[in-house]
Amino acid sequence: MGKLEDLEKKIRELTPDDIKIVKIEPLGLAIAIYVKDINAVYESKDYIKNIASSIRKKILVRTDPSQLMPIEKAREKIKEIVGEEAGITNIWFKPSVSEVVIEALKPGVVIGKEGSGLRRIILETKWSPTVLRAPTLPSKILEGVRKSEIKYEDEIKKYLVKVGKRVNESYGETGWIRISMLGAFREVGRSCLLLQTKKSNIIIDCGINPASMDNEYAFPYLNFMNIPLSEIDAVVISHAHTDHVGFLPYLFKYGYEGPVYMTTPSKELTALLQRDYVNIVKRYWDKDPPYDKLDIQKELKHIITVPYQEVVDITPEVKLTFYNAGHVLGSAIVHLHIGEGKHNLVYSGDIKFGFTQLFEPAEVNFPRVETLLVESTYGGRGDISPNKKERDALLKKIIMETIERKGSVLIPVFAVGRSQELILTLEDFARKDKDWNIPVYIDGMVLEATAIHTAYPEYLRGYVQKRILSNDSPFEWDMIKVANGSDRSAIVNEEDPCIILAPSGMLTGGPSYDYLKIMAEDERNTLIFVGYQSSLSLGAKIQKGVREIQTTDDRGKLKTLKINMRVETVEGFSGHSDRKQLMSWIRNLSSKPKRIFTMHGDYNKTEEFARDISRRFGITALAPYNLESYRLR
């Protein structure tokens, strides 16, 4: 008897006679039980809890489709149960899994005290409710992703059953374990790691280097995997930044059909960043991107979202747990438990183990860690960030000096993370200084990314979460203006100076590059860097002193652009840990690793950081190169 058959047998043995099971089937990471009478389930005390603890799987108990209330009647009944106070924005039905998705501005009202609202919905309509928070700002991406899940629900359901069958297979004894470095080792960008056992192949992150379109430097070394994409069991994504998720659609373009695991906010942000990458490559690099929007759509159908600290099986022998990384919305530290305790690997992704206004610091409590892979973006001995007070004082000083000489400020930002941290900082300036009335224009993806933040306040620091839930969102501050891409010159040439937050953060294309061309030659203006600049990027060149660059005018003719504007860097806004924070994070880990690999850092920094880890903690630490492999067991 196989593992699935064993699970089904156990479920039936634990099910009282009055609960008539129609069907049991795997559904992605859960086991779905379809019953004739859902009321009987709720009358049977602790039925779901007992089964879940017995088989150690997530359990979904659903009404058999034949017993569901008709959709339009159910829609009206749900509105009647919930009332207008909840601010329902959408009600979608998924007949294939007997589920109703309710999107509302106040999900708590839908849920009701101790779940009373959900209980009424399921008992009176027989549909199992899932509640989503509507963003307080408009988001086409979030709306599109959620609607696509409804549009393709039958296709997604078939795929989830297939995944469920795969992860519940028997696997035997775990033998060897190996990791191969396919990107972001002794460099920043194109993060990619391959984890292999005798029976499992897992890719962790699949990014691109946004500062380059040269295949040798831009894309991960997937051609060196020596296995076809059809043999990859799972892809795990730590977070939605282009250098970690930007190359993922390429896998689907060339035949990958398996699951992708990430947190829920990462799903919408991933779609946003990948679509933008396609547009930037076409417009600013004048090249064909490595994939198109149809490949992104295919990828979205295969994403399975996992909340923090929920243990899930992603292959028969590998369990995955995500932990808060403190870096950007939904960013996760990846913990893999291999072969029933044979080995535990932690992949940090990008982490922030220090104060930010957006997130709690990165998690340090893991059950076990034998192998740790840790980022080292700021792992060099001189990489010490100023404290918040010093950082904010310098930013405010530079802005005020620019405004006094009637100039405007351009801050190139990463749309996800740094933009929102800056909005909170600037809003804080205004709350503490009544005379602060400088308009802040947000352009490009910044509005979309910020809207997605308002849909997931539970991932944010308590103070920000509370403000969003009490209709006092700092992201909707009255000095924030939304820029229309067609009026960038008008914004810059307005009589009143302003602050402009525009992606891309490294000036490699996007609105920030367009603003640079408009603003660069006016010495009254200021360019402020607040995030990491890859050594290959235009931002890094200007930061290091380049004051003339080749660009094109409105007619496409080459011209030399002089950088006459003031150029400044304000450290301390990064979502990455500095040297002290990285060392502190390693020191505070609840389980001491036996071996550490440094990654995601410039060539010399990864080596220096590894050497200093070994000296300080007495742990074997290495700085591997791309294309190296290591046997862990």
C-alpha cells in the first residue's frame, strides 16, 4: 500500500459514521476531504484537528459539489450574513474545490468573532470561505493575479492534485545530499542554488542580474545542471526581487511544469517585477527578453503559497518552512528538512537583522541547522551603516538644501521595499514638522508595489499594520502624488520643487533613467542613492564619479549627458543587514551550523566575510564560486 492509500485509510478510520465521505484527494500541500453533510463535521468536536494531528497534514474539509447552494443565491446569502460594514469588493466562486473567495476591506468583519462569520457562511451556503484583504490603494496586478486564479481554477485544481500525489509518494532512504552554485556566488545578482539528493532536485531562487543583458553575467548557469527541467521537483523562491525571481518564467518557457513555492505577497510582487523586466529589456536595452508575458502567466498557475512557519512537504523526502527575513514584503528565510532529520539546510536569502520601519528583524529560531548559506552584500569589514537618527538627519539636510536652491530631488529606488521605507520616512518628517510641505511623486511600479503592501498588513511591523487597519495608512499621505509617465518633464519643470521616487534603483532603465536625462544638467537638482548599486550598473558609475554618460535624445540620436546635478549617497535605507547585523544574526541563531557558505556579495567581500566567520565562531566557512558543488552528506 502506498503512502496516499495509507493516509486515506487512516482518515476513514478516524471519521465518525455520521460524516459521509464522498471523496478524499491530495490538493497541493493539503488533503481535501469532500463530505455530503458539512454540518455533521462541525457537530463532531475536534474532527479536523484530530485528523490533522494524526496524519500530520493540512486538512481541508469541503462539501461535495452536489450539495452546494447555487452560486447567485450563495452570493446574496453571503452579503446578507456579512453586511455592508465589511466593505466587500469581490466574491468569487471555485466550484471545482467547493470554495468561495471573499475579498473585503475589513476581513475581520467577514470572519466574525472567533470565526462565527465563516461558520455561518459554510453552514448556510455549504461553500468553504477564504477571505482576502482588499488593498486600500488600486492595484491592477493584484486584481489580475486574483482573477486569474478564478479563471484557471479547473486547470490549477488538476495541477494541485498532481503535486499532491507526487509529494505523498514513498521515497525510501535518503542517501547523498549535494548543492551546486548556479548564481550569486562571489557576486550580487542572478541568485540560484540547486539542491540534489538521490531522489529530489530543488532549485532555490532563479534570478537575473538587472544591471546586465550579457548572457555570461545576467542569467544563472542553468545549462550546467546536467539534468532536464522535467526532473526538477520544485522551485523555492525566497522573495520577490528581480535578482532572485527574475529568471523564473524562463523555466516555464522551456518545459518546467512543476510547483513554485513562495509566500503570498511574493506572488503578486513577482508578477509585477517580471512584467516590468520584460518592458525594460524591450525599451531600454532594445533586445528581446528571455521570456514573455505568456510565460509569466503560465508560471503564476504553478505558484503555491506558503505562510511563515508552516511546515510543508515539497518532495517525498524534503520539508520546507519559511521564516520572516525582514528584507521586503513576504521575504523568507528558507529552511529545508531533508530525509526525516538526515540534514537541515538554511538559505538566508536577503535578510535584515536590524530596525526598519516596515518589518520585524529576521528570524533566528530554527529547529536545526547543519548547513547555512548566508548573504554577504554588506559583509565587508567597512560595511557599517549609520543609525536611523543619523540617516534621517542627513537625508533631510540634503533635501532641504536642494529645495532652498529651487532644485528637485531624484531618488532611484527599488519599487519593492526601499520605496515604502522612504515613504514612511518622508511622512514621518511631515508629521513632526508642520512646515514640511514638499510634494513626493511616485512613479512606475512604486504605486503598484505600495498598494500590494496595503493588502498584507499582517506582514508589516505592528505600528504600520495598526495604522493601515485604522484607516490612517502612511502610504496614503496627502503629499504623495502619482506621476503619469507622460508628464515627467512637467513635474521636473514645475515652479515648486519636489521629491521623486522612481525605479529602477540602479538607473539601469525605467522611470529613474528618464528623470535623470531630464534633471542631470541642472546643478540645482540632487540625485540621492539610497540602495545597493551593482558594479555593472549606471548608478555605480555615477556614484563613483562618472560625470558624462552616453544616452539618446527624443529622436533616438546619441548625445553626451553631463551630470551637473549634486550626487549624494545616504546609507542606512538598505533592506540588507550590514556587517555587524550579519554577525549578530549568526551569533543569535538558536542552532549552531556545522558549515557556512557565504553568497550574494561582491567577490572579495564573500571571502573576507567567510574568513572572519571562521575566526569569530569557530565554524567552517567557505566562499564558493559559481559552478562549484559541495556534498553535504
